[in-house]
Amino acid sequence: MDIEDSRDPRRDPIGVFDSGIGGLTVAAALKTLLPSETIFYIGDTARVPYGGKSRKTIERYGVEIGGLLLAEQAKIIVVACNTASALAVPRMTDVFKVPIQGVITPGAAAAVAATKSGRIGVIGTRATVSSGAYGKAIHAIDPKVRVFSEACPLLVPLIEEAMFEDPITDQVLERYLAPLLAQDIDTLVLGCTHYPLAREAIGRAAGPGVTLVDSAENCALAVKTLLEERQLGAPDDQLGRLDVALTDSTEGFLRTAQDALELEIGDVQLRTVQASE
Amino acid sequence: MDIEDSRDPRRDPIGVFDSGIGGLTVAAALKTLLPSETIFYIGDTARVPYGGKSRKTIERYGVEIGGLLLAEQAKIIVVACNTASALAVPRMTDVFKVPIQGVITPGAAAAVAATKSGRIGVIGTRATVSSGAYGKAIHAIDPKVRVFSEACPLLVPLIEEAMFEDPITDQVLERYLAPLLAQDIDTLVLGCTHYPLAREAIGRAAGPGVTLVDSAENCALAVKTLLEERQLGAPDDQLGRLDVALTDSTEGFLRTAQDALELEIGDVQLRTVQASE
């Protein structure tokens, strides 16, 4: 018997990739929606954050981490990082045969569905905002919607310090959101997978008239559809698990996300992305 | 004629290494003290910040960037990054023959010279503070001095946003310095090469009774001594210059540091630390 043929590709893991631990918000949504699926998550904590770095560097990181996920037999790669979704997904789609699902398109669809006034705000890292990826994705669905964006470079460090409920975070948010609120937005896209961890503080700063949209849940739905289309969904008898590999062992971040999301994590490993090692 | 022999090693550059652009404070001090020396600076902006990462990862990065500096004929390597000085210098000293000068020992010496009460505070990244490197270096000079340290993980992001004069930075500093001021310190070590860029705000938060010590100037003096000992100082006829290479092209940071330090920078190049490329 050919050993390779005995493997059931439907039992292969969903590969999830983020620059750090923010993408665990997407992993949590996948676990809830697809409890039979095994998820292999890689956080590139050795090189986090991506948000201030260039397209070329982020493309290279995306292809490297994608390669590590394929080595884990990933049947699909979920880019659970807005910066990498905005900048690396086209390159990853060029080089890998497995489907690549980013978080921008699902987030854009959710925002268009949510807005009544047709005025959407987007917050994200400097790299995500400069890429204009949300604007393009939103306009591809509805060209009449107005999109206003604001880079929030301090939000990820504040969230990684677990300062979810803190007057300093509130002030930083007020400052970042002021120009968007001045545009009378009624919907705000949390365009970074870290941000849902500070959802309450963001909601307070945005006020009750603004609907917050994060792409995690919609991204999980898109993954479900893709797996069904390709007949790659795990059989119902499988008990899914979440394994995590990090490129640097900074356990503090992992604990912060795990606590905030009440996530059960199986194996935690350390990987290197250094080709020479 | 043997071409290799014709090279005068005294004219070789001083290699300076930092995780990002903070180490330009050290490059500026070197330029002032040693105007004949050419400085080749590498900022590892593709993987910045180092401050929250593990010893093993920071050691690997130090050896990689050290190798790039040696390829530029560096006659000495200055580790102008407190995190890398605290964690990577021992490993770099093991593998490289050229002298390696970090910033911790000079900073510790300056602090011991400055304190009258024998109570020194140290602020730095999480990695620098956890390493206890300043405490060890200070106690090696004077075991009776009391050392109190505090990790300030938000300071580097605030400085990279050029928020030197900002009520948010002031509040963050007040919070970080409170436990140190409660210990009646009279001297505060700026244990991260970014921090001198926010020297005024730090001085306001620390109050007039506290002397701020940064290692840049003392590190430049230590380099001068080393070069004299090894007869490697550049001849006086040489007009020194500062060349900068970055591992990612995030010009925003570079401009912030350049403006704050009024630095004249020659060539700016982009390097990769990816062995496979």
C-alpha cells in the first residue's frame, strides 16, 4: 500500500498565520464555527510587529511562514493578520497551490453589510492603512461607500501590554478616532487582529452610534465555504485541536491572548524561520 | 604588490549595530568625539524591536548583524542597543575576533560616578531589565550601590511615533517612574538607546533631583580607548562619514532620529539578513 495515499487530506490542519498572537482571535472564531477542524497556528513573534515594515519584507515573511505551515500539511492557509493580508496575500497566492484566505475581504463584506449611512471608518497598522486594501475591497463590493482610515501604531503595543482597560489606552483611542468620528462614520472596521482584544475600549471611544466590525467571524465563514467547495472539511468524527508554534518564545503575549479569548491550546512549539539553521 | 596588504586597517570603519534607529544616539556621540572615523551603522529594522524577545533569538540576530558589519571591514563592533548589549555581547565576543563594545558597562560606570546617595534607577526594555545586566555591571564597580529597575515597554513605540512632547508620553513616564522615585533614586540610567530622544520628557517626569545618565557619550569614550590601545584609530587626515544600512526600508524612523539628532548621514542602503537570499 502506498503510505501517502492512506492519508485523508480532509483531516489535515487549517494553517493559520499571524505576525504575533493577534490572529488567535481568528483561530478562536474558526474553533467555534468548525469544531472538527485541527488548527495549526504560527505566530512570527521573532519578527513581530509587521505593521511598520515594507511590502517586500512582509511578502518574504509571508512566504516563509506559509512554507512552515505547508510542512505541517496545511490544506488551506488563513492569513489571520491584516498587515500580511493587505501586503503578502497576492505573493502567497502566486507561489502556493493551497487556497489562501486573508482577513481583508471578509472584513470589507461585513462592513458593507453593516453600514446604513455608507460611511465606513477603518483602523489598522500603518502598513495596512497605507496599502489602501480595505478601501479597494469595500469599493469592489459597493463603489458608492465612503471609506475613511486612520493608522493606529500605538494600539498593538498597548494591547500586548494587556492595557485593555486603561485611561492611557482611552486617550490614545480618542485621538485616533477623532478624525473618523468627525466624518460621521456609522461603522468601524477593526482592521488588525489584535484590536478585538480591546473591543470594549474601542466601543467606548467610538460611541453607541458606531457598529464595530471585526473580520474574525466573517473570515471563519469564508474558510468554511472554501473547505466545502473543495470538499476538504474535516469529518464530523474528528475532534479538532489548536496547536501553536511561535518563532520566538515570548510567552507573555500568548498568555494575554489565551486569557482574553479563553482559548484551549494544545501543543506549543518553537520554530525558526532562519533558512540557514 | 599584494592588494590586501595595501589596505590600512586604521581607515576601516567602526561598525555600529542596533535593532533599529535608537543606536544613532551612539553614532552621534562617536562622530562628535572621533570626527576622523568612518562609521558603518546597521539598524535591524526588519526585526525591530528586540526588547520583548528571547535571549536565543537576540543572540542569533547579534551574530547575523555582526557578520554583516565584518563584511564591511569593521575594525570594532559597537553594540549600540541595550537589549543586544545585555543579551548578545557574550555570544558575539565568543565568535568574533574584533573587539565588541556594548553600552551597558559604560552606562553603569557613568551611573556609579553620578550617584551621591548610592541609589540608582534603571529603565529599559523588558529583555534588558529581566537580564539584570545593569545591576551586575554596577555591582562589579561598587557592590554597595542599590539598583532599582523598571521595564518600560511602551516607551520605544512612543518615541518611534516622535511623541517626545505629548501628555500621553508624560502619563506613561509618570507611571513607569513612580516605583523608582518611591525608592529615592538620585540617578536614572536611560537603559535603551531610544530613550535619549525623549530626554526632556523623562527629565520632567523624574524631577530636578535625579541625574539622567545615558551611555552614548561614555560608550564613545570606551571606543576611543579601545582604538588607542589597539592602535586602530583613524589617521587625522581622514574625513569621517556615517553610512547607514537598514534591514527594512522604514524611512519614517530614520527621519525621526536624524531630525532629533541633527545627524548628517551619507549613504543609506538596504540589506537583508536572510541567509537564503
